[in-house]
Amino acid sequence: MSEINYKAAGVDIAAGDRFSKRVGQLARETFSPAVLLGIGHFGAFYELDLDQYEKPVLVSSVDGVGTKLKIAFEMGKYDTIGEDLVNHCVNDIMAGAAKPLYFLDYYGTGKLDNAVAERVMQGLVRGCKNAGCALIGGETAEMPGFYQPGEFDIVGLIVGIVERDKIINGSSIEKGDILIGLPSDGLHTNGFSLARKVLFEIKKFQLDQKYSEMELPLGEELLRVHRSYQKEIDAMKNMPFLRGMSHITGGGILGNTKRILPPNRKLMIHWGNWERPPIFKLIQHCGSVKESEMRSAFNLGVGFIFVVDRNFVGDALAILNELEESVFIVGEVT
């Protein structure tokens, strides 16, 4: 009987070490002076500068990118998935007015492919650099037999900070407040199980197919990066007329915005106020998907919502227009 070792069992520790060193090099591009010890230690150390806060509150969120990964696997395109993940998490904590501080990731796979994993990490680094947060740690797990060959999963954790009296959680929302929407770049990171079912299992479409209304072939259209709304949020979060923010992910416009409503408040959405991107029309038409299902599974072209005092809608629109942002009135609070 030949000698059995960890590598023979499917785990290559040396390859993992090489990857960890490379990740450490990439991650250092995101470091600020607040990072005391980053990737490579048992824990990452981040020094908080609390001089500018009286009652600081830490805000955290954890998420993945769902079955959007399946499209990346089939396309052999891995450099944007990490950016998707960071932007999703950044939008989540900034919906409460938090400032991103640092990010950690979990990367799990059956057999580590250093070239693929590095491209994923490049996306993570790009997202963190754009957000001004540090990629300070993570975990790379090689688990033979647990994942399909050539596949992996990735999860991210973000931590941010906000002054307690600056938290925006929707508690001040009143009847008559107006919902201002910002456009999404396609599906972002939600609804892919339904999209894949319709487009590839039922209709047998190919990833390189091009449709007249779409700018990109189908696969590239589906892999459009989940937008970060950090610039727009930073411009709006200190405005006294802003009463709530909603990141439109799984659950759609209604499902996510209802999360921030006080008791006895409801939403009236004006569904015809914006043009849905062609990808959503294609999915609905090809799958004969009910409108109610489309509204709960997808963002339908609205990636983020500001809830503002109706008397100051003009001021809010002016701020966003200065950023050359496309905006539309999504609905109102009733």
C-alpha cells in the first residue's frame, strides 16, 4: 500500500500557502494605517480612530453572490465576482449610513486552482479599494468531494461604523414620503436561480447569444457587476430630509423597502415610472413568469431607494443630478 498523506487525500497545503502569500500581497493594496496586522495571522487587527465619534456604533453584514457563480463558472470569467460581493455588502451597511471599515472573505473549493482564486481576489481587492475599506483577512478552505470539480463558493463579511445619532433606519418615515430610485446594472446578485431556469434549462439559450435590445451577449449581461451606491449615499446621508434607505436585493423593491417602514405604513409603487432593462423582459417573456413573481425575485432595474420628505424631493433630485445619476420616482409611503 502506497503512503497516504494530506495531498493524496486532495488537500495541497503547499499550494494553499502559496495562494495565501499572494492574497496577502494583493490585500495590502487596500490597507490603511488602521490595519495593524492583516492576512497571515490568526486574527486581523484594526485600530479604531474614535476621535470623531461620541457614540460610535459598529455595523456589520455578511452575504454571498448566490448562483451567479454558476454563470461565472460556465463563462470562465472570475474577475468580477469578488467585486460583486464587496459592493453588495457595502450597500447593505451604508443603507444605515455606516462608513465601511474592513472586509473579510471565505473562499471554499474542492481543489484550489490558484489562477482562478487569484482572479476572484483581484475583484475583491478592486471592490475594497473603491469602497475605501481594508481587506484584512479571510479563510481559504480546500474540501475534496464537497464541491463539484471547478466550482467554489465565496462569502464576505463587512464591518462599518456610524455615529449613533446619525443612524438612518427608517424610523422617521411618514405618510406621504417619496421613494427615489437609482438604476441597477441588471440582476446584480439576486434572482439567478429563476433566470438560469428560464434561460438555460427551459429555453436552452447559449451564453454567447446576442439579443437586439441588449448591449452585451447574454452571459456578459448576466455578469454585469453589482453596482456600488456609495457615492450617492455619501452625498445624501447627512441631508435632514432623508428618512430611509433601501438596498434592493432578494425580495425586490417591496420586500426590501418594507423592512425599514414603521408600523402602520405601507408602500404604493408606481411600477410604470421607469424602463425595465431588457434582461428582465426577456426572462419574463421566455418563462411566462407572473408579474408578482418578477417583482419578488428581481430588482427590475431599481438597485437602491432613498425615502425622502415629499417637500424636499426637488433638493434630493438636484443632489443626485449633480452626480450625473439617473433617478426616478419609484413610489410613495401611504
